[in-house]
Amino acid sequence: MDGGNAGFSILELFKMGGIFMWPLLFFSVAAIAISLERAIYIFYHNLRLDDLEEKTAEYIHARDMEGARQYLSGLTKRRMGARILLALVKRPDLPEHRLEKAVETEALTCINSLENGFNFLVALGSLSPLTGFLGTVSGMIGAFKSIAEATEVNAQIVANGIYEALITTVFGLIIAIIAMIAHSLFSHVVDKFAADVEKSCSDLITGLITER
């Protein structure tokens, strides 16, 4: 602490927050780790689909299914869309409903892998403010206990107790905001990918049926 009226360091605030700062510390590390891991995973598995659809459509129009399979097979490591479209061109002779089912199954597998960790972000977004509020209640109990034991009550006793008690609520809300923002952004990206997959596969299935 620097001087009588200066602000507190993070470490000092952590100590003042009491025992409930420890679960909040764990929640903060978990929220940041999951957010970074999901961001890297989604970035690595390039979710762009328009170029894949265009190239696959060209192969289908040329009735070169083997070329389409080779093209998409070479991209499956880093392109989720390639895995889904590959399921479409592996058995182009299947009935339309079987093609749709094959694509749907592969798309569901890919989307589930993209959404790994999303439930944890939601849980952290809910648990963090609740834990912070629990710390506040605990701090308030301590503050009123100090008032009850004091021979002379003054504003400083009340103010300091309430100030320290609210620290956990602030930290809990900050963690919840980070977790929910990350969840909203990632969910938007995955939802857009799912919509693109549905449109692209529908167009390509129509093209396959037409070229038979």
C-alpha cells in the first residue's frame, strides 16, 4: 500500500477478500485457460467454408468424385468443413436422405468438438458471482461481529468491514463477465459455422442429385 489514501495492490485485495478469494482465483484461471484453449482450437480448425463448397461443386459438376475426395482428404486436419463435405462425396450414390444423414452425423461430431468447454464457461459465469456474494455475506458477518464486540462503534469500523466484504463480489463479477463474453463470442462463431454447413451441404446434395 502506498501512503494512507493510495489504492491497494492485487495481492493486498486478495488477502483482504478472505478465504473465498481462493475459489475465485481457481475460477479466474479456469475461465482464462478455457477461453484461450477454445480460441486457439477454433482458429486452428479454420471454419471457412465458401472456398471448399466452390471447389467441391466444381468436382461434382465435372463428375470427378475421386478428385473431390482427394482434395478434401488433404484438408481434413485443419478444416472442419472438409471433414463434413468429405462425408458427402465418399458415397455420392446414396439416396438423398442417406446423404443428409451422413453429413448430419459428421457435422454434429465436428460441432460437438468445437463446443467442448462451453458448458464450463457457463458454469463459471454462474458460480463466480455466487461465490463472490457468499464471500460478501461472510465478510458482512465478520463486520457485524466486530461492531458487536467493539466498545465504541464508529463509521470506520463499519466502512472498512463493508469495503473488504465487497471485494469478493467485484472479483466474482469480473470473472463472470469474462466467462460469459467468451462463451457468447465462441457460440456465435460455432452457430455461424453450423448455418454455413447446412446451406453448403444442401446446395451440394442438390448438385449431386442433379448430376446423376
